[in-house]
Amino acid sequence: MYIGRFAPSPTGPLHAGSLVAALASYLDARAHHGRWLIRIEDVDEARTVAGAAEDIIQTLAAFGMRSDGEILLQSARQIRYSDAFDKLGGAVYACACSRKEIADSRVTLAADGAVIYPGTCRNGLAPGRTPRAWRVRVPAATDPHALIQFDDRWQGLISENLAEHVGDFVLKRADGFWAYQLAVVVDDAEQGVTDIVRGADLLESTARQIYLQRLLGFSTPRYLHVPAVVNDRGEKLSKQTGAQPLDVRNSINALMGAAEHLGLTLSHAPSSVDEFWSLAIPAWGQRFVRT
Ligand code: GLU
């Protein structure tokens, strides 16, 4: 049974970029006659904006997208993340380093410009140091387990060596919140998600997530990463780059714009949201569902 999901962070209203991810995940679930779930990723409570989750859920409904099951809130699931973390045992360790210490200690940068953790606290904290965050060990670059490969249904074969690209990464943050990477893996497994369809800005998080799935004994879903929507300055659309909230009174135009971004060709211009779905679902199915 296909189970897909859309997992927005409630940091602001839905915009044209997040609509593309919602639309692609919804179309893929419908074209596979599967279930589609909404999950609110408010694990980073410091970034959560009051009312944003309700606003996103209402906007999706106005576009015709409703969750086929209970809407999970990550903020209510701390205990699950804590259980998973405990299962990792010796694979995790306490880290006392501040951002500045890490930045000062080594010049190796990851593909996304982040600093690769130099492993200072890997073998225990130096005397007098207090734990700030908790990290998971990744295997040495030459260990075959460090190389994560997956076949993305849009992007093709993706290979990432965790030691070279990421290093030991944070599962519990210095501010006390669970990291997105852990929460997303626990939730996808618990909800039985078989297919993750989301924006390509998360492509480079996927290897970390597959690594955690393996450590926790979860199966790995299939992945499809759709091209991110950028503004005319080439920046990914987000609240920070000034993306405008969607206008639900203009839902057909917004949906058509998102479908066009996904390269879908509809036989004619729909005159209602229902008609949009009746054209877009088979168009997606033709391209992405193997029969
Ligand atoms: N909550 C993440 C975001 O809004 C998406 C997570 C995911 O789809 O895995 O960027």
C-alpha cells in the first residue's frame, strides 16, 4: 500500500514553492491510489509561527488536498524521538563544541558550505567540558557503510559519502530540540511512509536519513525530489527570501503554475479545482507511475 506525505514546517503560510512540494506529493499518492498524510514539522519550536499550521492546513483544503489520516504534530512526539535516540546507544555521543570552536578548528566544508564536524568530542569530552549537543558517528570515508546511494525517481542515482560530505551530525541540538533529521526518520517509519516526494533542497539530507533508517532498523522509502522553485534572484522561495502567501481565491492559477513547474502538460485549461485534479492526476501518473 502506497503511503505518501507532505510535511511542512509551520514557519509561515504556504507559498508557491511549498505548493509545488504539496502538489507533487499529493499527485503521486493519488496516481498510485495510495494514502496521503499531512504532518506538521514543528520540532524546531523556536521557528514555529503561531497559527501557521492551521493556516497551511486550511489553504491545502481550499486547494482540494486533505490528509487521509490523523495530522501528526512533531511537537507532541518528543517521547518517540527520545526512544529512538536511546536505541542508538553507542552510535551517539555528547559534544561540547560551540559553532565557533567547530568553525575555527578546521577548514573542510561540506557540499552545502556547512563545516564538517572535526570529531573533537568523538572519543569523550575533554575534562571540564559540558555536553551541549548529541551527535551520531558516521563511518570513516573508506568504510563502505559511509557511502549512501539511492535511486531518486526524479534526480536519478545519488551517491553521498557521509564522512566526506557531512561528518558526525547532530541529533539533539544545543537548544534542547530534537534535530529534523531524527524526527523525520522516526515519523516516516511510524506512519509507514513508502514514498517521500519533496523539494530538491532536501536532497542532501536524504543520505543522513537513510543512514539513520539503517541504524534504527527501519526500511528505506522510495524518494522523488522535485526541482525547487527559485525567485528571479535565483534564491529558493521561502519566507526569508520574501515569498508571498498563496491567494486561495486564485487557486486554479496557483495550481496551474505549480503543475507547469513540474513539467505537467494538461490537455486543456481547467475551469474548476476538481477539473484540475481530474487532468493533473493522470498526467502525473503517465510520467511517474510504472505499470
Ligand atoms: N519540514 C521540512 C520542510 O518544510 C520538510 C521535510 C520533508 O519533507 O522531509 O522543509
